[in-house]
Amino acid sequence: MRARVSWTLVLAAFLALPPFQRERVDEMGFGQVFRTERMRVDPALTQALRSRWDTEASAFAFPWGHMIPSLEDVSRITGLRVYGRAVSGYTYPCYHDLAERLLDLPVERRSSLVPRVALQESLGLFEAGKNAGETEDEYLERLARVSRRELASEPGPQADLDLRRFLVLFLGRLLFATRGDAVHCRFLPLLEDLGEVGGYAWGAAFLAHQFDGLSASERQTSTSGFYPFLQVWAYLHLPALRRGELTRPGFVPIACRWDSRRDTRHLSDQLEHLQEAIDSYPDLDVVWQPYLGEGDEGQPWLVQARPYFSRSVWLHALNLVLPLNLFLTQRSLGLRQSVVEFPVRDRFRRPGRSFRGLQDTTDWRERAREQIESWERKGKGVRSDATTDDAYLQAYALKYGGKVYKSARHQVDVTGEIASLRALLQSARGELERVRGAGAGGASSSRSTGESPSLMEARLAGAVLRAEEARRHLEERERDLEVTHEHAMTLQSERDQQRTRAEAAEARVAEMTQELATLRVQRPPGDQEEVIRLRAELLAQQTLARSLQQIVTDIGRSRSRSRSGASVSRATGASVGRRNEEEERRRQGEGSAHEGRGGGEMLPPPDRREGSGESGGGQ
């Protein structure tokens, strides 16, 4: 279901609730979301951000470094609570009995999904389609008016039933929307006691769901869920993209202030423009701390939320247990970015993000006990003793390479790229020689610093391995660029030859067309066979001309891809793609070397089994 339609239906159901029910929703911490205007969806912006998402780090990888939506962003932009108990509990292989008891709605046996239409109709949303000529306001008012007739007007069991149905629609179609028409029941166990709903950190669970959605395939272009969050996050941190319009300054939460600028270009054109704008975005225009001048007036939810800000912590949304690696964006906290060990996917098996298939009843509070305890301790504070960002940026460049500095959407300056890589390679070689030289005096230095020789040796071995890995990576990338350059020159030659043939064919077609026209005017009766022959030859030449033109176009596209995509995606596969088998075998042998390194990463939860229903990652 389209994002804007879902948002309108949920908002209409909220407006149809009687005042006492809306007060209950507000006490649960959801009321601020409904103050947001019906913002225009910007799928191009969401897709451009998704193309920059690094699943290993759970962060955006921009040319100027990592950036991560934080709990403070969630709290200020949406008004959702990011404090309280972790959104964790039981998941079940079947929600049939639970849905019948708490929602009085049919759910198929061995299913976790409620039919959306049945859920909407239980709230009085029978005529969900928009009538011809109906404005957005008229559409919303009609939906709310019809729905209001079906809802209980006084407190009681029926009012509790209405509220649970509304919360399932709100959570399943807005905050935690999934790709598909049905609505998931996985949060239903937490709604049994309505008095406890407000005690959960729904904002933190929402952020985990956003991370999960960003990790989905870039080919998924649809947008669902509470889309204003990511859009407003980009408006605040990347204002030079000029995708947002500040229409209501001073409103809270901050999502109420913005609307999306109208862009009439085709989605693919918008996306290409945005990707190029991010590639060349001025570093000085990045807003790391957009809330410095922001007060707390009218935002009481910030008081209890502050202890969770500026901390790396695990985020929980039942079967989603994902890290908030805030230590990767120390500049967003007013600190200099120190060198940290970047998260690597093959360090541990990432918890599955999907909720497919069937499984046994699972208690996630037990399954992810260490991560729950991390949340209850409010994670780990972010600190930095760095005086500049230079060391971080150098390590960042070595890890991500051309993925962030030369996008696959641009033609690659091969000569300049090779020169840059050679400079980095020389730097890596110098670092390697320095580390090897330091190894000779390792024993004496370890005694003077009080460190054990084995610890010093482990650190030196780790540094040597990192420098050698950087050297190998850069040499491979240089070779790839040279091969790509040669291939591009060959394709250029072929393209020129084919263009010459196409022009000759077009000239021949023109001559034959003229000759055929002359024969039509002045042909004697005996020239009928000649006319037929010329017409057949003309058709053949036209077909040849079209095929040659297509070949020229294909060669141009192939040249563009080979000069850009190959040199980037193949060269950076070691840093952001899947690790190949050789690297996995090498890393398995580096266990002793890694023991001496500084970390910053949080331990992962235990491996999980797949759940039931449809994908837990909306977009």
C-alpha cells in the first residue's frame, strides 16, 4: 500500500476516536506523531539515502564520513518516546487465538497476518477509496466522519477493543509498515495490557525498523511507513540538497515544520540528480548538530530521553536487535572524530532481519539478554580524545575507497584516480616500513611502557596485517582501473566504427527512398518488379541502420559502466561488499592479532531463527 494512503487512513482513524481515546493514545506517547501534516512523499530522496547505507556499520557512508540517525533525531523529529523498557518479548508461530481474543478479528491458522481490509472495516473505514474530484481534506473528513459512527463513545470493553484495533493499524501500517497488504500481529502481545503500552521505548524500536528498511535492496523503490522521519532528517543535516521547505517554523515536533518541495521530474531523473548532489556535496554545508539552537519548550518527552542521547546502544523491536554505532559519528556530538575500528560483517553472523517462515515460540528477552541489559544500562557513552579528524578520514578512505569518493554514476578520471591511489599506496608502504622498524625495538619499548611483550607483538602484528591489506587492496584497484581504461579505449574505437557504418547506412536509405519516390512517379509498367526489389532492400537497410544505432547506444552504455561501475564496485567489494573466501580464511587466522586492538563495537545477539509472516523491513 502506498505510504501516503496508509498515512491518511491511520490519521482518519485517529481523528475518529472520541476525545477520551485520543487522550489514551497521547499518554502512550503516540500523540505527537499525529500533529504532523500530511507531508508529500519524496521516494527519490529516500532511495538516494538508501544507496549510501552501509549495512555493516548501520550507518550512512558519505564522502565526508559516517552519519547515523540517532535517538535524539527520533525524539525531536517525531516526538516518540526513546526511553523506557525495550520493545521486546515473545514472538509466536501463530497469532490466530491471540487475534481472536484481543481483536475479535479472523486470522488464518498458522498465520501472523490480519487482513488489512477487515481491520479497516472494524474501525469503520468502509469506503477507503478516494472519490473523483475529492480534495485531500474532503477525503480525510469523510473517512473520519464515517469511522466515528462505528466506534464506542464511552469507556468500556468495546472501547478497549477499538483502541487495540487502532494501535495494530497504527503500528502495522505506519510506524512498522511492511511490504504487503496485510498487517502483522507481532506487536499484539504487548498490547494486551493497554496500561503498559506507554512504558515501552517505541521510538527506539522505530529507529531499529528504519535501519532494517535501509538495509533492504536498493531496487525496492516503494516507500512505506512513517516516511517524514528520514526526509526531515535529510532536510536538517543536508540542507544544500534543497528538498525540504520550512513552512511552519517553531512547531514541535520538528516534523510538523517541514514539507517536501514539489519536483515534477521523472523519478529516475530526480534520483540521478540527488546522487550526484550527494557525491559533490560541500563538506562545510553538512550540519552535524542541527539542534544546537533548539530549546525544549513544548517538548516534555525530551527530559526523560536525554540520558539515552550520545550513547552507543542496542535497539530492540522484538526479532530486530540492531546496534546504534554512535561512536562512528563523534562529530555529531561536538567531538573530533577519533580513529575507531570499523564494524565488519564477517566478525559475526548478523541477526536475521526478516520475519519469514514459521518458528517455535521465542522469548527475545532471554534470547538477547546481553543486549537487553545494554539497553537497561543505557548503552555506552561516546568519548573522543582526538584533536583532528585527519586520522579517521584517512582510515575511512582506505576502508571505503571509491565507493564514497567516486560514485559509479560518474565517468572516472582514470589518470587522476591512479595517481591518487599511488599516493595512498606509498603512504601505506611507509606505514608498513615504520611498523616493521618499530617491531625491532618492541621488546624494550614494551618494558618501558609496562606492557607485556606478547601484547606488544599482537598489536604490531595487527598493524602489519592492516597495512598489508591496504597495500594489496590499492594495488588491485590500480590494476582494475588500468584494465578498465584499456577496455574503454577499445569500446570507443568500436563505437566510432559502428557510428561510421550507421551513417553510411542512413545515407544509403535516403538515396533509396529518393529513388523509390522517383520510380513511383515515372515508372513504366515493366518496372513493377524493380520497385518491389527496391522496397525490400530499403526495408533491409532501415533495419540495419536501426540495429547499428542500437549497437552504438549499447557500446556507449557499456563504456560508461566499464569506466565507472567496474572501477568502483569491483574495487570496493573488499570494503563494503561480501568478503571473499580467501579473506575469510585469512581473518580466521588473525584472532590473536585482533585481541590487542581497540574496539568500540558491541557484542552481537545470539543467532536467531526466522520468524513468521512477511518481511519485517518496510520501506
